[in-house]
Amino acid sequence: MKIPDEQKWQIVQQIEAREITAQQAAAQLGISRNTVYRWLDQWRLKQSHSSVTTKDILLAENRRLKAELLRVTEERDILKKAALLFAQ
């Protein structure tokens, strides 16, 4: 029986929120409790890696936005100077 990843993560989130136990989840799905514990381990590992990755992504996005702001500010200043020259 192949259980979709989305369903696995929903089960894991329910276990993490203490809505059900691993044994209850295993019984409902007709699988071994060890399989559910393996999902929990995978979920926790994924969560620990994703938080680091998320931070890195946010820092990179912040750097990109600052660089873009600098570029747009410089372009605006050039356009202001050009407008003054043409107005004379």
C-alpha cells in the first residue's frame, strides 16, 4: 500500500500536535508503528534543514532587494538630473 507524501505529512503533523498517537495512526492505516516513526524522523529532519534553508533564502532575497533598491534609486537620480537639464 503506497501512501501519498501529503497524507504522510498530515499524519505526522497530527502526531506532533498530539491529536493522535503513532500507534493509532499505524492502526488506522494498517501499517507498522515503525513506519510511522520513520516518517516522524524524516519530518523532523526535513524541518531542521528547511529552517536553515528558509533563513538563507530570506537573507539572499534581502540582499537582492537592497541591490535593486540601490539601482532604482540611482536611475531615479539620473532621470531627475536629465529632467533639470531639459527644463533649462
